[in-house]
Amino acid sequence: MGHQRLEKWTSWISGRIKDEVITMHMHWETWSHVQKMLAANPALPNSYWWAFMSDTYGITQAVAVRRQLDTHRDVASLGKLVSEIAEQPEIVTRSFWLRLRDTDHPIDVQLADESWRHTFGGEVRDHLDPAIPKADLDAARRASEGVRKYVDQHLAHSDRQAVPAPVPSVPELHYAIDVIGHLFKKYATLLTASDWITLVPIVQYDWMALFREPWMPEGWSG
């Protein structure tokens, strides 16, 4: 049973969760580059396009944040993964972690063991300390509370009875994404021994080249 759980959790974090977390960070990186470009050109005219671009980015990212921290029964999200691990921490053992690291040299084994003790073992040592994933999930939910409330009230359910949640600011949105990124890195390391330096993929072409060309063809009137 424990082996099946580990396989499921590994499949989750190596599949859709990874893809969606990377997409969130790629969208953030793209947004940031475009904002820098726009700030460098104050001669650009006023346009509804700016509101459309901001609304589309904000809604897409807010929904993505809520989805990753959803812990309902039938979801396969990062939040659900961490909550399940907190409920069955004995499945993730120190020996499992050391096998994942595949270390033979005594110094590497010692470093891996110290990493386990400081990051995952806590007060338990032999298997994951359940207080750690619980605290991690609580922190992520606090960091994203405003974003999740906004999505629940205005995008997902349109709750007319609730006190209206304010529109989250871009810094608030980015902070929630950053916290989710750190959460993903930690539990990807726990389950797959992967060490993520960055969650922003490198695009293999000049994706900003289109901004160097006129968008509206000569003579086009719409």
C-alpha cells in the first residue's frame, strides 16, 4: 500500500503538477519582460489592450494558484499531495530518501543524511515528520489566502452572500506563486531527489522578436 502511495505521489509531482507550476512561472517571467519593455516606451498610446492584457494575466494566474492549493477529495494538486503526505508520513522514510540520492561515497551519504534530518526528518528522524508538511501547507495557504478568496467569490462560484474579496495585487499574486514554487521544489526533492535551480524554462528562440515588427499591416482597418 505504501509503495503504491509513493508511486502515485511521484507520478503527480512529476506530471501535471510540475507542468502547471512551470507554466505559472513561465507566465510570470513573460509578464515581467513585457512590463519592462512597456515601461521603457512611455510614448505608447492609451488602449483597452492594456486592461485586457492585465485582466487575462491576473485571472489566469489567480485560478492557477487556487488550483494548486485545492485540497478537495478528487483533485490532484500540489496542496492535495502535501496534505496526503502529512496524513501518511510514515510512508516516506529516511531509507527511501537515501536510496533516491543514490550515494556511495561516505561524505555524500553524510550530506544526504544531514539534509534529510534538517529538511524532512525533524523530531521523528526515521520517517517524515508530519509537522513539516502540515506547516508547509498552512504557510502556502496563508500566503495565497487573498488570491483564493477572490477566485472563489468572483470567478469560481460568484458567492453573493460573502463579503466581497478585494482584487489581489500583482505583488500579492506573485508572492503566492513564489511560495507555491518553493513548495513544489521541496516535495519534488523529497519524492524524486530532483534539485530545481529554476522553474522558468529557457525558450529556445527569440520570443520577443514579434514586438520588433508592426502588428497592424499597412492599409488594415479592422
